[in-house]
Amino acid sequence: MEGSSLYQTYSRANLEFVRGEGVWLETSDGRRFLDCAAGIAVNSLGHSHPGLVKALKDQADKLWHVSNVYAIEGQEAFARKLAQATFADRVFCTNSGAEALECAIKTARRYFYAKGEPERIDIITFEGAFHGRTLATIAAGGQEKYLEGFGPKAPGFIQVPFGDHEALLAAIGDTTAGLLIEPIQGEGGIRPVPTEYLRELRRLCDDKGILLILDEVQTGVGRTGKLFAHEWAGITPDIMAVAKGIGGGFPLGACLATEEAASGMKPGTHGTTYGGNPLAMAVGNAVLDVVLADGFLDSVQKKGLLLKQKLAAVVDGHPAIFEEIRGKGLMLGLKCRVTNTELLSHFREAGVLAVGAGDNVLRIMPPLTITEAEIEEAVSRIDQAATAMEAGLERGAAE
Ligand SMILES: *Cc1c(COP(=O)(O)O)cnc(C)c1O
């Protein structure tokens, strides 16, 4: 943007929102958009959720920050809730997804170090993965576009093609600490790992005595209709990174682990200044209370099916625009035949927001609180956007 003093690392859309309510976002000149991007799967309970606003305001009146050298009541409660609801025994709070992954990677390496196998440092990841933008997590993600120009790739990350089991077997060796995978690749283009293959990965890790690390930063906290996506496969990881939806818009992440996997993380081995501070915990606890309430996840499953079914009809109706719909719950991807970013402009003109991804996909990830009527409205706007783009293609062909 002209006159901006910011790092020019984003090519930002010419859209500036000043308020939000539920699934709606509004610009200063009063234009309203139906938000099917949710800040990239962050605004899990929509904008200005009254319960979250109250939790944050009440905490702001009491105490903002103290440091992790003191006991933090909200952090204990938050960790207890997560431990009760998942495989995990131990929780480390962070401010972001990348930091949750950093903690996961350190936990895995430290586990083997403490067991007397310090040579086991390698984490195997999968092509198309995205794990964050720190030096370790760009090495884990393995994408050249994020690594280029930042010096030597951090050691200890080996990447294999997505779904190539032979390559995976060949990559596992004496220096392997674990596998790191997203149950559904988000940035990679809503590429789900088949549930049977997730089970196979769990078996493989058990056989080889290595750790299964899941990146549920995007798939977690109800996004797929379960609290965490791995539950669909009936397996549990040893370590898991969480962020995005868990803060509902407040910067918050967490690394979860079993007692065994976390056993190397002794006092002094890791830390964070802000992670899990009272403000973040007030919001994180409020998000978990809503998502874990009776019937909430069932409603996400139901709405996810409805949205997918209706979008499938739109895909069928516009074969020149769309190739397929994929994904689970409210984490859906429209694989495009036209350039996804061009289609995204038509979405915006129709007053609906989505977010691009790899493999020429547009991600549809509305707040989990979207209503059935709002789903109808979103689908109708997406249909309108596809029709407008089609008309453009036909005009182009006629010229
Ligand atoms: C967004 C994302 C990250 C990184 O999270 P940040 O909060 O941006 O650091 C890591 N993994 C996955 C799967 C993500 O979607």
C-alpha cells in the first residue's frame, strides 16, 4: 500500500473492515461481507461473540499479565479441560501455531535425548505441508517458496511425497524421532489424509518406536465436526500442535502431549513470556466451554454436511469453474478449474469471503456458529460469483 511503513510481505486486498458480528464483516463505507474465511479458521465462534467479549473484558478489569514464573489459575483450568477432552496429559501454552509446532518439535527431540538416544532428531513431514514461518517450521513445511533466501534449511527435517508409503518407509531410520502431519492439509489445499492411512501411520510409529506428531492448528477445535480431526480415525497422537480456532481471534496456541512424550521437558527446557497469560486464558477457556458444550460439535457436523451438499450442487452447476469439493465439517475446499485468486475477486464482488490455498483451491471455512440460513446465503453468493466468472469466460471466448 502506498505510504505504508509496514514490511511489504503481504499483497493485501483493498478491503478494510471496521466491525464484525457473527459471520458478518463490515467495511467503513457500510459494505457487508459474509465471512467464510474466518481469519483463516481463527474466528471459530464468529466475530464479537458475546461470551468471548465478556470473558476478555472481565479479565481486562482484573489482571492482564504476570509471567509464567507464577501460578496462573486460568492456565491450569485450560490445560485441565484439554487434558480431559483429549489424549493429552500435558499442555504448553503458546501465542501462535508456529510456536506450538516449535514446542512439539522440541518435545519430540527431547524425549529421545532423555531416553539416551540423542541422535534421533529427524522429523519426517509430507509434501504440501504447512507448519508455520519460523526457521524450524519452514524447514518442516519444506516448501521452497518459504525457504528461499533464508540461509541453510534447519537440519532434522525430511520430506516425503504426500501418500507415498514406500518413500515414507525408506525415510525412517536410526535418526528418526517422529512423523509430523496435518490430518487435512490446510494451506496445501484441503488435502485430507484418508482415515485408514492415519491409522496406518499410528501403527507404523508404534512399530518403529517413533512419535506421531499431529499439526491440528487449522483442523482442530471443532473445525471438522470433532474436537480434533484425528478423532475421525479413532487414533491418538503422542504430541499435537493447536492454535488458530482455540483463541477465537485472541493470539493463542498450545502444544499437547502424553505424559510419556513430554517426559523430557524438565524445568528450564522451554519457556514463553506471553504464552498462556491471563487475558489469553480467559478467552481460551471461554472458547472451549462453548465448543465442548453438549450438542455443539453435532451441530457443526450437521451444518458441515449441509454446506458440502449445497456446494456440491454449485460445483456440478459450474463445471467450467469448479473441479470438485473436498474436506470435512466446516473445513471445505473448492478445487478450481479457473485461477483461484481470480474467482476470489468474484466472491468478494458477491459479498462473500473465502481464502486461497495451494493446489488451486479456495477454502470455505466459516465460523462454526454459522446458521443454516447463513449457509443458504453463502452458497447463493458463491453460486452468483461462479455465474459472474462464467459470463466473463464466455465473453472472453466470443471476442
Ligand atoms: C496457520 C498454521 C500454522 C502456523 O500458525 P501461526 O499462528 O501462523 O504461526 C501451522 N500449521 C498449520 C496447519 C496452520 O494452518
